[in-house]
Amino acid sequence: MRIDLHTHAKWSKSIGFSYDYFRNMMKEAGKNQLDAIALTEHFNTHRFYDIYDILDRHCEYVGGYYIVEGIKVFPGMEVDVDELGHILLIGTRESIVRVRSRLEGYTTEGNYIEMDPLLDLSDEHGCISIGAHPFRELNPLYHMKREVLKRLDAFDLNGRDLHHYGLDMEGKVNALAELIGLPVIAGSDTHQPLQFGSVYNQFEQSCDTIDQLRNAIRLGAYDYHISQHLHSKVNSAEVEQAQYKKNLIRI
């Protein structure tokens, strides 16, 4: 099973969720031979709950994932924490919505939840927790206490960071993961269809539940892959995203 574990549903947090746009993203994911994604949209995006309400109306939900254009879509979100980092949570639809409801008072900068209490919520609701882009300058994780980082399930080898900081980022993330004792998973961090396939994970077995995903990650029953077209994919996606923003400003 090929899966991208860090993806977004829209190109900007400020806009609403478009099912047509997301369907096009999943079509492109399929063209890049992906079987599944984790939908880790920002927890403080505009009208977060609309995403899952709309998916409920349009898509089949099988156990722990939706099926969109033949792609398994595991629910999730990306959460800002007070220490500056970002944490990916992946779980069932019910668990993600419940954790999100517990974060209502923590959605603005300067008032984010601390990482330990967030991981308590994640554990309580059976979510997978992944440290996103641990060396990104604006929201790093590497500086945090080792005992807190050990509570994560994995670190994210981020497609956008590999493009912007260079392929040496792979070694930095792996060195941190080895120090803490965690595995590394790949996530494109895409907001655009064009970025799919820049990085992905090849699991030895197909996963249908969050527990199966978690166990495969913990056992290392997968390999991550970095596309030889990484830079062109990420660059093309970011050019398109910038054009969308220009058009929005004109409107």
C-alpha cells in the first residue's frame, strides 16, 4: 500500500472546503499510484468541521477511512502547539472530531495547547501522533524535551522541507529520530494536486484501520521514497498556489 501521511484538503486555511477540488486531488493521487492518504488539514482552518460533514454526505466511510475516487482517506489534522511545533494526528472520523472539539479554546496564535496535553488527548482517543517537519524554522520540534518527543509515534520527513532546505534534510530528520528512538514517515505536505508523489510510504501490507497503520509504523513494516521529480513537483504546486492567492486578492 502506498500512502502519503501528510496532506491538506485545500490550498489555503482561509477558504472553504470544496469537495470538487478534493476529488480532483484524489484523482491526481491515484495517477501517482497512491492507494491512501492521511488528510491532515490544519485544525484551525476555516470551518474545519465542514470537511468531515461534506465527506459524510458524499463518500462511503468504511471502518476508519473514506473512499474518494478509489483512494483511502484516513481522517486527521495538523495541530499547532504552544512550543511552536506542529503535530499530525491521524485517527477515526469520530476521534478526530472529538479531539478537535477539545481544542476550541486553543485555535489562535499565542494561545495554542502545549504538546503534552495534546498528546494526552491523542492517546485518550487512540490517534497516531507524528511530529511534523521537525526542523522547519518557523515551527521546529527538535528543541523540545526528549521525554516529550518520545511520546510521538514518528517524525515526518516533509516533502516541502526537502525541496526548500535540500535533500540533506533526510539525514537530519533520521538522526533526530535515531536519537529519540522513533521511526520516520514521509509526507508531501501538499495543498495542490501536482505535489502528490513527491514523497510517499510503501507499506508491506494494506492497512484498513488506525491500529494497523500504527502497528506497521512501529514495526517498520514500510519504506519511504523520495521521488526523483521531488523539486519539480513541489515547485509546480507552489507556483500554482501562489497564482490562486493572487487571483483571490484581485477578487
